[in-house]
Amino acid sequence: MMGEPSHKDICELIAELIRNKTLDNHSWLMLQTQLKRVIRIVSAKAATSLKAKQNLSQVSDLVEAICSKKRLDYTQCLDDLISELILKLVSPNTRRGLEVLITKLVECKRYLYTLVRNFLIDLWRKETKTLVVEDIEIQQSPEGEEFAQRLKEGEILTIFPEKEIEALEIIHLKEIFHKEVPPEDFKYFCYFLLKDGKEVYKCLWGNKSQTAIYKDASRKKDKVIKFLERLRDQYGFDLEDVRTFVINYLSELCEQLRLKTCKEEK
């Protein structure tokens, strides 16, 4: 349904940048988009951790707090953070760690989330000039082989486990879905994206005939496809993220809608 995306995983893009020292325009924009998504996810999570441990109620989003301290517009500030983060990614210490993990996408993603988390917390500390004691000790980056060996053995890769990363990404995707898709259009996503949706959710159209339902849904199909394409191209989600969202969240939402609208019982 989403066509043939030219989507690359964020670790693939970083590997290409490290290898070639440059990216074409499309890949460069894709890397920036995906890094922004990672920063937003980690920013919210790190702020929650800081509030819980330090009772810092004023910190609801780490990036917003950093930008506020810098007295910069959020959009410009975020672009600056992306540039600074990319420089960090290609720096010798970080590059060595990524090169070890670049072919192991899950481990690479965990390391990347940890790196971004530490990057944001360090910036926040610097801007607020306040020492925050973390619940998890922030690992230092020793030089050379010792650092690479720690990564191989899995040290420092447990701060953002795979399931937690997945959960944060689905929360972000859920927020985008409810922001961009009005409730009256939910049924079209149920109809097209869920298994047997054309049969199971036809009752969401009330007493309309099969032909009328098909015509109405067909007119909205392009809207569903364009939303999926935006998830990929604008927000940087990959197919697995979308599949997990459909299975774990959209299916439940559609069932609730069916029970409420069709007054059926499971």
C-alpha cells in the first residue's frame, strides 16, 4: 500500500555518513528527520525521569527546557541540536562505537537512544548549571578498544531496551494519528488496514449497502495512503513501527469503535 519506499534505517544512514563523509540531499533530509524523532522521544522520556528523581516539575520536555535557557526559537534550536548531535556521531569515540554495531540494527538503535539521552542531559546540565544525579550511571567513553569491547559485551546498552524504545515510538505515532486523523475518519483506517476489515467493520457505516460503503471507502483510500506515506517520509517511521501500531493500538481502537457504534459483543 505504501509503494516502494526509499526508506533507510537511521543506523544505515549514519553508517553511510561515516563511510562516505557525506550524504545526498534525500538521505541528509531523511537522517535529520529521523534524528528529530529520536530526540523528541528521548527528550520526553528523560524529562520524565528527571522529574521523578529530582522533583523538577518545571521540566516537561528536555529540549524545550534547553531551548528556553538558550533563549532560542524551538525550531531553530532543534536544528542546531541536530547539527551538534551529528558532529558528535561522527566524532572518533562515537564513530568507533557505532562501527561495531552498525550491522546490528537493534543494538545500534539502543546505543543511539542512550547516546542522545546523555547528549541532551549534558546540554541541560550545562544550560541550567545544575548537577543532576541520574538513577542510572552515565557511562563514560574510554578510548579505543576498551570502548568497542564494552559495546560488544552489551555494557551500557540496557538503558533503552528494545521494548521500551518500541513503546515510546508507538506513543509518538499514536499522538500523530490523533492529531492528524479526525474521529470520523477512523473507520477508513479500520476498513483498509486491519485483517478482514472490509467485512468486520462495514457496520460502522450503519445500514448503508455494500456498494455504498465501497464507494465511500474508495474515496478515502488515498487519504489513508497519504497518511502512511507521511509517517514514513515526514516523521521517519519504518514499516515495522507502523505494523506494530496497527496491531497493538489501531486494532483495539477499531474494536472499541465497533462495539460502541454497532452495539455488538465480542
